[in-house]
Amino acid sequence: MARIVLGEQMNLIGDNLKKIRKKKKISQQKISNQLELLGVYVCRGSISRIEDRSRTVTDIELYAIAKVLEVSLEDLVEKVSFENDLSQS
């Protein structure tokens, strides 16, 4: 089944993921490697696409990313302008 997303932005966490990753000085490749150790396969390029919000994120990926970054799920979606994303569709 195809994923249906309204608007051009495909996820809500991209900006926060990038901000947290850079603050913790973790590379996209390291996140990908750590996710793989958890059994969640997201390549480095997909991490980049998540950050620029051109790729959707599953709930399993969301949970694993939070675990790898040692942040809460709320930290990944904090201060997200969901309403603005919907109005662009």
C-alpha cells in the first residue's frame, strides 16, 4: 500500500533530526549504522532525505532514531508546524 502524505513535506521530524544530530556531532552514516544494529535498515542517503523532509518515516524508524539519538519522541517532533504543512497542500 502506498503512503499518502499531504503537501510537499513527507515527515515532521527532518528539521529536528538534523538539529539534534549536529548538536550531538553524529554523522548520518553513524546514525544509519546504529539503526542497523537495532535491526532497522535506513541507509545514509535515506537519513539525508528524512532530514530534508523528502522521505516519509515509519513509526518503527521514528522510535529507533529517537533511541539512537538518546532523545524522546517528543524531542523529534517538538515545535513542528503541522498546520503550516497541511495548508500547503
